[in-house]
Amino acid sequence: MNYLGIEEKKLKNVVSALNALLADYHIYYQNLRNFHWNIEGENFFDLHNRFEDLYNDAKVKIDEIAERILTLRHHPKGSLSEYLKISHIEEFDVAVSDREMVNAVLDNHAQLIKRMRKTLEEAERVSDEGTIDLIGGFLADLEKQSWMLDSWRSRKFATEASIY
């Protein structure tokens, strides 16, 4: 039964894009957990809490992406080895500064935003409004989160520059 009204074969590229986004979100989530656990220094409280907020948000989005794939009558990818193969986001090391952590998160955001736009393109080709709505909301939210982190980074950089 095709309750979606979209031919299943037309959804192949949408599902592929969603699985790639799912992989990116998993690696991003793990990077955030890593940073949350390992942040030190004067920005500990700001960033420890921010990273926790971001990974909790990512956890919800991971589930929503997987459920969208299931709604489209396909199966989400579920292994870390598979995620690492198709993700554009790389695992990040622990021994980095707070600024490097924020830069890495913003780099991850840039990759997620690219992947979301690709997913939207694929969904628009087949008039998959459910995926368009879901990912469009994710995109707006991530753009806002990126702006906030970039503002923090800019403020910190300006403060440090004025010291010298």
C-alpha cells in the first residue's frame, strides 16, 4: 500500500540523502559529547552547557530523521562503521582548545547545512513535502545555532585581541 502517494522508486535519492544526513548527525553528536566531556578552562560553564544543549538537540533530530526514513518505507542505516564511510563530518580529537572546539562545531554545522540543502533538493524533485517540512525546520534551527556560536566566537576573539 502506498499511503504517501509517491512512487517508491522516486524516493530512492531522498532516502539516500536522509541516510547520509543521519550519518553526519551521528558523527556530529559524538563530537559534541566528546567536547562536552573534555572542555576545560575559563569558558567551561558556557561551553559545557552549550555542547550539552546541542547534543540533546542532535539526539532528537537523529531519531526524527530515522523515523522519516521508516515513514518512507525504507530502513535507516544503523552502524557506526557505515556512518563513518558516508559522513562528510570527521571524528574530532580531544586535545583541543575551547576555540578549536567551537570552530569544529561550526565546521560540522556547515557540513550539516550542505547535506540538508541536498536533501531538500532531492525531496523537492519528488514533491516530498513531509521531508521538506522536517528538514526545512532543522535547517532554520541549525542556522540560528550557528549564528549564536559564531557570535560567541567573535566576541571572544575581539576580547582577546583588545588585550594585546
